[in-house]
Amino acid sequence: MREWTNEQLKEHFSDRIFKIISAQADEMGMECYVVGGYVRDLFLERPSKDIDIVVVGSGVAFAEALQKRLGKGTHVAVFRNFGTAQLKYKGMEIEFVGARRESYQHNSRKPIVEDGTLEDDQNRRDFTINAMAVCLNGARYGELVDPFDGVDDLYEKTIRTPLDPDITFSDDPLRMMRCVRFVAQLGFYIDDETFEALERNRNRIEIISRERIAEELNKIVLSPIPSKGFVELDRCGLLPLIFPELAKLQGVETRNGRSHKDNFYHTLEVLDNISRLSDNLWLRWAALLHDIAKPRCKRWDPLQGWTFQNHNYMGAQMIPDIFRRMKLPMNEKMKYVQKLVELHMRPIAIADDEVTDSAVRRLLFEAGDDIDDLMMLCEADITSKNAEKKQRFLENYQLVRQKLKDLEEKDRIRNFQPPVDGGEIMSTFGLSPCQQVGALKSAIKDAILDGVIPNEHDAAYRFMIERAKKMGLEPIANEEPTKSEEA
């Protein structure tokens, strides 16, 4: 964290756009301040190109006057319903809003808004670290206005509300999700009084739309150490309300002296492991959901102990419902997560046993272009505290990776389609679309994946003729030219 004097802040805001904003504010006789996240991130030395400007007066009128001052080529987007305007300038997004006072009704997070002072505007902010402002008026240029000691809270890594936290969270319950999100993003801690208010007001989350909750969850998932956020969501009681399937992973059951691991904390460890390797949001979601079906699949076997058979397949089946309820995208992103969850046990099985070419071919075929992400997820899934066991798994995965590489170069299996397609099967035997066509196509695919024939047209065609004879089918011509002969 960096310490700033007013002189240093004045120097930092020497960029031309801030000087122009300052001149415009003085000309219009308006108080003008940079507020919120941009000021916070200055102290935290985090890069930020999103700048919020509060003026005491109309933010829209100020932005429109500024547009005229900047001249042609400057575009200002105005959102009159919200009383805001946005200006894009040299890679920065600058949003203007008038200082306001807010009040709320119990059944809605949409505030009743009135014009207000800077003090009113700072009072309505969610946390002290977001309530700091830097003045841009000429006489006070670079002056920090920090009525709630936000700088001290930054030093102490504390999330705290400016006013009564019960009112802050009850008025706008989304702030509870933002509170936890800042813990994950910044590595901060929640002030005790603020945390107790989180617990008391957790049921207020019911008035927040699933879309807004999902937006905050995605930011937690994308944070440097996402487990911090999910631990806090669980600790304050929000997790069972917004993500009950994840909450149900918690707990350890012991029978006859044999226990299973706590799948909630195992899942968070896998999520943190993958987050050190990739910032792919949907790969991180796959890590979060890879064991989601274990509570449903848990069984006690007197010989094996606790088992979770087929939890990968059950988990894949659960994902569409989870995505639909949480308003996550029901498209190829969901299918990608579903695929990784379903396949995440396959490399483990291959690593446990002798690695056969057939098993690796099938894995490569089913994973397609996502094979590298799948292997990354599987390696992140190794959370054993037994160093010898962990090393053995990692070495076996290296063997699987090498097999994948060798077979891909040799057989071109990834995303392959059988070299004899349905159209050629139908024309060869004079068939219309039917079960026999599908059976022959599947037989050719399986023969290639099992290494019975190479991934080549002529070999596949000969195999098709032989397999068709066993099914009582004969080609409509005695000699069907191969693609190599046609060429």
C-alpha cells in the first residue's frame, strides 16, 4: 500500500482530462470529486481505468457541458433514468453522477434518490474504503476527503461500513455479496460489527435478482484466492441461501473408524489450485462443481468404506439445473463445465491402471480441444497430504500427458470424425437413414479408437465392408472405389 500526501495526489491528477474537468467544474461553480474504487485503488497500487466523478449538482448537465468543451470526436453516453453519464477518453471510462441522498423501502433495493451534498453521497457508500474522495476544484485540487478513515481501514485490511451496517445491508442486500467479494479480491477481513450484521441480515438476500448474485459470484470465482470468499459466504450463512448444493458438501462422517474428507474444503482447495494456473472463469467453475454430486452419491460399503461412485456423471446431470437457477449462461460455457465435470475421473482411472492406447484415444476423442483444461483440472484435484502418493499421481499424469501427445501426433484423434461418414455408408449399401447406418458408423469409430484400424479412409472402408457382411448387408456394386483411387 502507498501513502499519499495531498501534494502527491495533486501531482497524480495532473493528466489533461482531470485538469479539463477541474476547469469545467470551476466555471460552472460546482464542487467536483473523484470518488470510490479509483481512489481506493490508488492507495492499494492497483491499476484502474474506471473513474467515478461526483459533482454537487447535475452529473448529466456537467458531462454534456464537458463534451462541448472537449469538442468534436468526444462521445458522452447519457443515462437520464439513472442521472449518470459516461465519457470514454484515451482508454479510460469516466462516469459522472450528481451527489445524492438515498432512502429505501423494505421490499426493494431500488433507492428513492434526492439531490444531496458530498457528505450525503459519502454516507450512502457501501464501505469506508469506497467512501474516500479527492477534490478536483482548483482551490482544493488533490485534497483527500476521508470522513470515515478509509485510509486507516486500507492499512488494517478491514471491510467496514460507513454508517450502521444493519441499515447498509438491509437497504441494499447486494452489498453483503460485495462485502464478501472484496474479502476475496483484496485479501481483507470483515470488521466484527459488520460481520455480525451480515449474519443478521442474510435472509434479505432473497430480494436480490439471481443475475446480480451471479455477477458477484463470478467476481469471487475470478479473485486471486476464491476460497476466501466462499468461506466467508458459509461463515455468515449466505451460502446455503444462494448455493445450497455447495453448502451440502460440508462435513465429515465417520463409521467403524473410517472417515471421508470434507468435500467442501477439498473443493475450495481444488479451486485455489486451478486459480493459480488459469484465469478461465468457466474452468474455475468446473473446479467448483467437480464434486458437487458427492452428497447424493455417498454410500457406505463395509469392505471399501465410503464411496462416491458415479458422482462425476451425476454432477454433469446437475449442472444445467444449477446454471439455470443461478442465471448462468445456458450455452457452450455450460456444456464446457458439464464436460469437464463428467470426464474429471477418467484421467485418474487411466493413471491408476496401466495406460492403454485405447483408453487414451477415447479420452482424447471425448475431451477434444478441452483436453488440456481437463488435465489441468485433474492435477489441481490432487490435494492429498501424503507427499509420496501425490508425487505418484503427478508422475502418472505426466505419463498420460505424453501418451496424449504421442497418440495425437500419430492418430489425429482430437475432434476427429470417422473417415467414412453416414452419407457414404448409405450410398454404398443403398440405405436410407436407419439404425444400421448408425451401427456401422459407431463400429468404425470404435475400431479406430481401439487401435484396430488406423484413422484412414481406405482402412475404414474395408472394415465397414467386413462388418456389414456380418449384418447381412452387401454393397450395391461389387467394387466401390476408395478415396485414394478416386484421387
